[in-house]
Amino acid sequence: MANRVIYSNLFSESRNNVVALITQSNVPDPIISSAEFRKWVYSREPDVKSSDFKGYPFMIVNPADSDIEKEGGSLDGKSKFVYWDIEIEIVTSDRGYGDNDGKGLSHMDSISNNLIKTFMNKTNRNTLSTNSMNFSNVTTSSVVTEVLDNELVYRRSLIISFKSRIQVSA
């Protein structure tokens, strides 16, 4: 797991904590065995036409979006409630090779199930809370189909919302 979220690392460390949780075998890659590795967690939309692209499915863990409470806070003004969201996008495709052909929607469901299970798990929520990421909510979007570089793909977003009272000033 990454480190405690404080005002000087609010954006980077909150994202690092989320990535650490989903890559610690909590959300297994549905097309690879445990002995293999392929990059499938990105910080932005990958170049799917690149020779380095390892194929579908993949996830995008977007940068954190944060809001700091305007009113209230501690009497000395150093601590306030901070709210932030991290969006995880899942992208799958029916196009595959051999046994993986036509499994885009089942991969979508499997990854979605594992993400929800990971972020609803009490131990994981306690770990996040210890790192000042008090869990508040997970919202999901519907699965949509879209064309990405001449390939029809499935896409779903999960938005994980956190809230914590942290020190915002030295």
C-alpha cells in the first residue's frame, strides 16, 4: 500500500493508494495467468495502435479530483474536510484470439465485480481509512459501446469518492 494522504500529496498519494489496491491481486487480469505480466492499468487512454500496447481489457485510473471545504474546519483553520473522487474506467473488447474471442462483456462484468468487491471489503476500507482516505461511496456508470480506433469496445466508469478531515495548512 502507498502512504498516508496529506495536503502536500493529496492528488498523487490518493491515486497511488487506489492503484496499489487494484494491483495487489484483488483485481486479476482476466486474460493472463498469475505467472505472466502485462501492463493493463494506465493513467490515461493508451495508444492502442502502438506496438507496446498489450491488448484488451485495460483500466484507466484517472487523476484525483479534489474539493476542499470552504467553510468550517478547525478553529485554527489548519484542518478542513477534503472530498475527492477517483475515476476508474474499464475498457474491454470482444475481439480476441482463441478462447478470448467474444468475451468483452464477461471481462467487463468480472473486472467490475472485482473492483466493487475490493473497495467494499472492510479490511481494504480500513487500510484506506488509515491512510486518510475515508471511504464514502462508489458509483458506476452503465456499460456503453463505442468505437476506439476502428474497434467496437465496451466502457464503464466507477467513481470512488473519499472524504477525510485532514490538515490543509502547516
